[in-house]
Amino acid sequence: MAEKKKKDTQEGAHGKKVAELEAKIEGLNADYLRLMAEFDTFRRRSAEERLALVSSASAETIKGLLPILDDCEIALQNLEKSADSEAAKEGTQMIFGKLTAYLKTKGLERIEAKGADFDTELHEAVTTFPAPSEELKGKVIDVVQTGYTLGGKVLRYAKVVVGA
């Protein structure tokens, strides 16, 4: 009988030890799963930050090219008014066309403002001008500087004259 009691005590100690080890394994497994979840979140956040950084750098580069686009537009307007060489007109149009096509592939869109309702989300009013007709009140009469969006976000507001 003493032997049975000793055996039961050993089995009880053994069962207790097994239970402790199982609890420890569960705790370590929970820690492992939590670490994996945190690492996955870190990896996703890092990828998002990297994408935002590239997008920001791209926006700055394109923003730097906008004055060149403006100059091309002015050159085209001046060439249309002059009687100078057709080759100069065609060359300037070709350069302007290639530049705008490339920038369009990068997500740059022109804000078409002339004749549109004045919208503070897209336009910056430089001045107001008495509207020649009633239907032009609150509308853009003239565009002083073209505005652009990049990927749906305003990169540069269109500077406009608004009818009052």
C-alpha cells in the first residue's frame, strides 16, 4: 500500500510537471504569435512609409517641372502670334507634347478652370473682375497660372480671375 501511495505521489508530481510545461508552452506560443503579429504590422507600416516617401519625392520632382511647362505654354502662345518659322512652332509643340505626355503617365493632370465654377479646393483667386454677363458670376473668367493635380491631390492651385 505504501508503494501504491508512493506511485500515486510520483504520478501526481509527474502530472503537475506536465501541466506546468504545457502552460509554459502555451505562454511561449502566445508570445511567438504576438511577436509575429507585431512584426507583420511593422513590415506593412515600413512598406507604406517607403511608398509615401517615393510618392513625396516624385511629387517634388514633378512640382519642379511645372515652371518649365508654363514656359512651354507661353512659348507656344507667343509663336502662334508671330510669323516666325513653322519649324520653331512645330518643335516647341513637339517638346511640350512629349513633356506633358510623360508627366501624364506619372499621374499629373491639368486643372481645367476657364469657364468652371470657382472652387476653393482647386482654384486660388488672384482677383475678381466684374462679370460681363450674369451667368459668369462666380465662374472663372481667366486663368493666370495653370493648376495641376498629381494622383488626385492638388499639386498647384490654378491662379484665376473670378467674375463678380
